[in-house]
Amino acid sequence: MIKPNVIVLCGPTASGKTSLSIELAKRINGEIVSCDSMQIYKDMDIGTAKPTEEEKQGIKHYLIDFLSPDKRYSVADYKKDAEQSIEEILKKGKVPIIVGGTGLYVNSLIYNIEFKDNKIDIEYRNKLENIINTEGLEKLYEIAQKIDSEAMENISKNDKKRIMRVLEIYNQTGKTKTELEIESRKNEPKYRYIVFTLDMDREKLYERINKRVDLMIEKGLIKEVEKLVNTYKSMPTAIQGLGYKEVVDYLNGSYSKEEMIEKIKMETRRYAKRQLTWFRKNKDAIWLNGLEPTINNINTILEVYSGKRTS
RNA sequence: GCCUCGAUAGCUCAGUUGGUAGAGCAAGGGACUGAAAAUCCCUGUGUCAGUGGUUCGAUUCCACUUCAAGCCA
């Protein structure tokens, strides 16, 4: 059986994914599935650089702007939702285009990582937090080491989230993280994912990031955040978004407006660097230069897509 | 113009009782399976402002030059 083609366009923030993907979708009768852990949230438009209706040019976008910022969401939810979206697009006879910068989410699709149908046990997580506060993180590290020493080889003794996760998995499933990950990789992907990574000269990318942050402030990012914190009592994940937590600190008087803007720029540059580390790891990806004219990049994608080019 | 102080990593500075130097921040690289825009790990060669002098040896001491800051006029 021939697997359907699915195009994946990843790359660091501000590399030009949005406009390239929309041009591509118009060209090949495609629809876009976003792969972005922050654009999923409603009421967070400016800071996440969500495409506007005008920018979308009538191209349907999935997994954007559909979740309340007070809700939790995870890679497991994403995997399920994204595959459902892909199916819907294929049913229409259109081409699915996955677009975004969240490396973890991209991998869940292209390596077909299968997640069990479990919810996060917040009570247990709080219990672990308590142990950290009373006995220290070392205590949890030791326990985790006993449960799954193999997984702990890659986890620093300071990496609170990952140490907790090892314990959470064991508590919930009775299996180790290592065992579960082997099971999660059993099945081949259902689609032929063709992965493109959009990048450009680092200096140029940073210039674009800086400019984009200034533009966000101009467009009213501060107002957006004010409204957000007044509307939602708690935002466990959404408030972690770049730009959002910094504006909250600014509103609390932690630093001046200028300092806030510089901080957002710096954190965004660092984020872009981390994204690139993630994408470089995928040796099958085909790299595109965001400084090239859009038409050139589209032609490259089309050549690979239609099988005229393999690398 | 006088006096004082300074010039060391991209930035802010420490230091070498003379044997070519190190912190913080920035930056770069990396890890990543249910919070991922999160979380975490690793990485410090730079004409020690320039030119001369003393010395086996000067970034360190001395002289001059340039630049910057403060004070007195």
C-alpha cells in the first residue's frame, strides 16, 4: 500500500514558515496543520505571531486558536489531534502541510510515537513537588535512579521536570520510562513525511526576531497580556509563552519597558537557537534558505514532493 | 591648561608581590517521548590601548603618546 504524502515545514521562529507555507498550500491544493505549542491558544494572537485571516488567504488552518489558555495540552493530545486533521485533509483529496517550530510535536508525528491514553496525575505531581521542597531534588533523583537507571543516564540531577516525569510514569503505569518508550516506537508512520527545515543566516534571523518583537509591542502585546491575565485565573502552560511572562513581570514592576523588550528579544533568540539544535538532529530533513525568493523554495519542495529529487 | 584615576574577553569588571590571565552577563554547541515558547548540560586566547625603556623575561615597573572619567580653574 502506498503511503500518502505529508509535507512538514519546520524551522526557527521568524524564519518565514507562515508565508512560505501559505504560498505552498495555494500552489498544491493543500491545507495547513499547525505544529506550535502556543498558537493553539485562543486570545493569544500577537505574542504567538498567529497568522491573521488576511494572511491565511483562505487556506484552512488546523490546530490554531482552538483551546482556552487555562487548559492544559500535551504532545499526546497534539499527536491525536494532528493525525485526525491529516485524515480530514486527505479525505478531501488535499495535501496536508505540517507547519511549525515545536520540535517535540514534530517528532511525535514523523517518528510515529504512540502515547497511551493516560491523563496527567496532578495530585501525584504535587506530592512530588512537596518532596522536593522538604527533602530536596536529590531525593527524587535517587528514587528515579533505582526505578530506571537507563533513562537517568541522559537526565541531569538538576532537571526537575524529567526526574519527576520518570517517577510519574512508573507511578501511573507500573512500567519504566525506558520500557514505555520502546513500546511507543513499535509502529511505522502511516504517512510518507517529507521534512523541510527553513533557516537563514544567523545574523539575519536575529535581526528579524528583534524587528518582530518591536512590531508585537506596536501592535499591542501589552494590552493583549493585560486582557489575558484579567480573563483567566490560571494559565498553567499558556503563560509560559515567550513574551507573555516578560510582559507580566513588567506589569508587576519587575523592570522597565525597555528592559522588558530587550529581554523578550534575547529569550526569543535563544529559543530560535534551541529550535535549530532540535531540527539539525533530523538527518533526513531538506534545508531551505529563508532569504531565497519564495518561488525558489516552493520549486525545491515541489521537486522533492513529486519525486524528481530525493535529497 | 593643572591634578587625580582609568584603558584587560562582545559588555561590566577582577587579577597577575614581573614568568603572557578569570568571573558574571552576553554568545556558541548539545540533550530532549504526556509542561516543550518548557526544562536541563557543556564551552573562556584575549595584539591585557600604542610606542619605547629597565629586565633573562613586561599585560604587570618606568617614560611618553592616544583615548575616557572625575576634580580644580
